[in-house]
Amino acid sequence: MGFFQRLQAGLSRTKENLVDKVTEVFRGRKISEDLYDDLEEALIAADVGVETSLLLVERLRIRVKEDKLSDGEQLQPILEEEIAKLLTKNELPPGIPLASDKLNILVIIGVNGVGKTTTIGKLASRYINEGKKVLLAAGDTFRAAAVDQLAAWAKRAGVDLIRQAEGADPAALVFDAIHAAISRKSNVLLIDTAGRLQNKANLMEELGKIGRIIAREAPDAKVQNLLVLDAGTGQNAISQAKLFGQVAPLSGLILTKLDGTAKGGVIVGIVNETGLPIVQIGVGEAIEDLQDFNAKEFVAALFER
């Protein structure tokens, strides 16, 4: 399958939970307050989120008045259009923008279990295949399993890995990794980070230290903090984005595991409520299933156009 077909297949459960239920709300009905209430309920149930669901329904009300509509089924293409507008309002060129003339440092952030390490491995493989020189840094020094997993990905992708003993200071490791990347003339340095420490304050302070080390040791690098979110967590993904955004200036979001969830509608709420671009989405286990996010293609695949 091509990527568009894989995207359609990966979104099948989300389509059932969002598009099919919304279609049922519209089918054979006249526009009324009851229809608006049912639509709002269907959107919230599909993990679009309360704030974003209310916004979409309000936009439909405006369009109904402007276009003097009365048939509920006329709202289906309008809703599709309004969802597309939300997803593309801050749209950048698809993918993670890399500088061609300087070191790119990608700091991969997220709670444990969202797929951070796997995402790093897939990105490394992709960049190697594009002819870039890549270095990995195992910054989650608090979990031996995370370091071992990243080491396996490094071997698979054929890239070097900077690692230290379990429990080592992540900021010190990042210091070493930056200087290794500079000396080896790497194009991309991918840094894994801890997803959980003793408490939230510890985790956030650790991320702050890493940010300060990068700013001091690589002032000319293009630095991006990318937050990985598991689509299957639904509304919790929005909470995570807001929490991490308080500590690290986030450049973009990577949404994983879209193929295994009916909660893909959260992608609309995330973009609307955080204002952050989604740069990558994962719709399968294979390396090629981590792809640049294209809002127009996403909407087309979801609504099967």
C-alpha cells in the first residue's frame, strides 16, 4: 500500500468512532437544536474535546445562518471543511524542518510508554536513508531498558550512540553528545529524555537543565523540542501537551499509535487547543509508517475522499 492507503487503514477505527457517528447524527434530519446537541455529544465522545467540539458546532451554526440551510445532511461537508480549517490554521510544510548548514538537535520529550524511543529509531533510520550523518543520545539514563532499546535501534539504523551508566546525569550526557556531534560533523543529533522521575518537578527541572546545556554548548544549532503523544490516550494527550509546554518551548508534536485507536479525533483538539503543529504521525509498526503529517491528506483519508 502507498502511504495514503496505509493512512486510511490506520484511521479505520477513528473513522468508525468519529465520521460514522457524525454521519448518523446528520442522516435524514432537519437542522434543529436537538441535532446540534447530538452532534456536540458525538464529537465529544470521539475525543475531539469539549472546547473544540463547541467551537465546531458554533461554526456550523454560523454557516447555517449564512447559507440558509435546513437539511442536516448538508452539514456533513461543512463539518469536514471546518475540521480541515482547524488542522491547517497554523500549518507549516509537512515534516520536521531541518537546517542544511548547521547541526540540528532534536530533543524528544514525552511520558513513558508513548513511543519516544521507537520514534527516535525510526527518525534515525529515515535520516540515514536520506544521506544525513546522525548521532543518538540515550538521555533517559534512569531506565536501563530505554538505553538498551535505543542501542538496538542505533545498531539497526547503523548510527552511533552516546550512552552512560544507568543513573548518570542526563545533562552531562547531553554535554558529551553535543561535543561528539560537533566533532563528527553530524547533521542531526537525536536526544532521548526521561519520561518520568520521582515527581513532576524533578522531571521538569531535568528538561530545563538539558535545555540550558544545549543553549550554552551549541548556540548556533537549530534546536527543536518535539513532544511525542500516544493517540490512544485521548484527552490526556492534550493535558500532556499543555504540561510539557509549560517547561520546554515545544516546536511540534509527534502523534503515535493512530492505527490502534478509535481516539484519533483528539488530533483536532490538540491542534486547536495547543496551537502547535503536528509534524509526524505513526500509523503502524514499520519504519515507513512514521510519516510527515499533512493535514489535507489526513482529512481526506478520514472522510475517505
